[in-house]
Amino acid sequence: MQQQIAVVTLGIADLARSRRFYSEGFGWTPVFANEEIAFYQMNGLILGTWLEAKLAEDMTRTSFGGPGSFALAHNVGSARKRSML
């Protein structure tokens, strides 16, 4: 198995503020964005910034109970390999 995280997603409160931070602070342009999430391509990694409530919903949680919500993703080559994890 390749030891690599593919996506880091940060739960955020304000998407517009987050986009300004990454675009004005680092000069990054999202590779995908909508009204809930923005993805930035980095060297071998995708950074996602997603509204915290939507991230909690995706993880079937009601809330995170504090700041610092995040998710990590590891891509595998097949469903069989996924089930082995």
C-alpha cells in the first residue's frame, strides 16, 4: 500500500473568508469550488475547505463540538483494497 494521504479537508465557518485567505495569502486558485467547498491542488495532495456543518453532515455527525474539524482521505486502487483497510 502506498503510504500517502490524498486529501486533507478542513471544516471552516466562512467559505468566502477562507477563499480570500488562500487566494490573497498564498496566491492559490481553487481547482473546484461551489457555495460549500473549495479544493486546492497541492504537490501530491488536495486541500479542501468545506463548511463545517456540511463536513459534519457528510461524516454523519451532528456537530464537532469545537474548532479544528478536519478529515483525511487515502485513495486506493479498488473496492477490494478499500475493504482491506
